[in-house]
Amino acid sequence: MLIRVNNLLPTIAYSKLKPKFELLKAYAIGKHQDRETYQQALEFIAVNYGNTDEGKKAKEILKQLNN
């Protein structure tokens, strides 16, 4: 899954779907990699897409992870 999303992201650089795929990528990282890498992926989304629904969701998840 992660490889497919990584291959797809450059092809949708200016699409409204990019934040959705970035969040999907973060979920895949969370499932298959360590917690620190997962948090970094979520922080990337929170910073770069903070005003989108996906950015807000990433912030919520980060808040829960830090509690």
C-alpha cells in the first residue's frame, strides 16, 4: 500500500486529493512502522495541510498520541 501511494503522490501534485493520499500514507506508516515515523508523517500533514479536513484529523490523532 505504501509503495503504491508513494508512486501516486507525484502524479497528483496539484490535486485536491493529495491531502487524502498523504493521510492514507500516514495510516499505512502507522500500521507497519514505528510510532515515531507515524508521528512524523502526521506532523507533515498537520503543517502542510493544516486547514484541510485531513490536516485537522492529523492534529487530532497527534493530540491523542501525545496524551
